[in-house]
Amino acid sequence: MRDHLATAQLYDAPAYVLTVLGRNITANIWARLMSLTLTESRGDRADQLNIELDDTDSEMARPWPR
């Protein structure tokens, strides 16, 4: 598997790093990422991050503890 940041530089794609509970999970989901959308809100309203992953093979494990 290629490094996602290096691939982003090759193809002029956005670079990102995803962490859950302080653990970098980017490599865990990179191959399955279908879309990632960040909506920033003004003021004290919360931002929203939507992540869509491909699990058509039903083989995806949760990359974070329960």
C-alpha cells in the first residue's frame, strides 16, 4: 500500500490524517475511503466531519476500541 500523503502529492489530491482517541487510523481506512467531507461552522457551532467507507466485501474491522 502506498503512503496516502505521497499519493496525494503525486495526483494533486487533498492530504489528510485521521485520528481516533489519539491513534492515527489513516492507513487503516485509506484503501476504503469513498468520501471525506468537512463542513466548518461559524462561531460556537460545531464543525461536522462525514466519512464514507466502502465495506462491500463485509471485511472491514473497526480500527478503534469499543
